[in-house]
Amino acid sequence: MGARRRALLYHTSILSILPLVLNALITPIIVISAVSLPEFIRDPVYYIYLYGYFLWPLYHLLLAGVALKFLKAEGEDLKDIIGPFRDKPLFTVLLTVLMLGFSILIFQVIEPIVAELISGPGTWEQVANLFKRIPRALATYSLLVVPLTAGICEELVWRGYLLTRFEILMKGRVWAILLQATLFGLWHASPFLPFSVLVGAVAGYLYVRTRRLLPLMLSHWLGDAIGLAIMYS
């Protein structure tokens, strides 16, 4: 195994595992230390979101910083990952709108229907009520900050960095797309995992075909912002 391949394997392993450690281990530890274990057990999802809105933007910046550090170590420029964005502006707009529409369809239409079918009537209303319990000031903060850091940083990490490295390591686009999509879904965890995997796979496919990250960043940011606004309304 060559030195470059070993470096890529090391870097992708870190960026594949680190998000899971942050969400599955670090976040619960922080939340439990803040509210106590009995209180956390009483309403875990609510408290994860309550504190997650502060933690997730920090995680986004951390993960993006690690990806940028790895890019620099590998001798690659960020511009190569983002791709062209000044040429073909109408194509960029079209790609953004298509990906935005697809994500809204999945998360705001199909996911509620599936949730109701699997868990019974009223399931999605319970999910919506959880978001409505978030304090107004925190909800406003989350609406302004979380979608922005997620749109930029998550696309940079999962599509811009991990997908392109998996393509090299796995010598195939299909498996690379599926692997990064699965890791993207695991980062979002249940109950969003299957839908996040699907959206991650489509975003990965579009990136492989176009090598344009900006439309994915914009659609991700707008999709998350619209989704949160709907849940808070």
C-alpha cells in the first residue's frame, strides 16, 4: 500500500468515525452532565435537541476544519472540492432547486406519511410537538445558525471530502456514494436515518456527475431552514 493510499485511509477513517463519536457518545455525556441522568432518561430526544442546537454547529465547524486540514496535508485545494460556481449560473440554480425540492419531498411529505404508517396515527404530531416545546429564542437561533453550518460543513465533509476519497480507495463510484450516504445517515441517527441515507445518496450522485458542491450546500441550507420553520410553525 502506497503512502498516499495509507494517508487517505487514515484520514477517511477518522472522519468516518469522529461524527459518530460526537453524536453517540459526547453529546449524551454533555447533556446528562447538564440535566442529570434521571431527567435525561425521562425525555432524551427533547434534551438532545435542546442542547444539540448549541453543540451541532460546533461539531460542524470541527469536522469541516479536520477535512480542510486533511485536504491541505494531501496537497489539494479547497477550490478543487467545491468545483466551478461562476460559470453556468442557471445550471447552479436549477440543480439547487431540484435538490431542494427533493429534500423537501422526502423530509416534509414522505417521512411523515411513513412515520404514521409504521408507528400509527398521531406519530408525526408528537414529533412536531417536541419542536414546539423548544424555547422561542433557541428556536430562532437554531433556525438561523444550524441550517447554515450544516449546509456548508456537512456537504464539505461527506460529499466534498469523504466521497472523493472513497472513490479513490474503493475504485468505484457506486460503493463510494453508498458508503458516504450511510455514514451521513448514521450522523443524523434515528428516526431520520433512512431518509438521510437516501438524500445523501442522491446528493452524492449529483456531486459525482457535476463536481459542483455549491448547489448542494445551498439546497441543504435552505432545506434544513424550511424544515425547521415548518416544525416550529
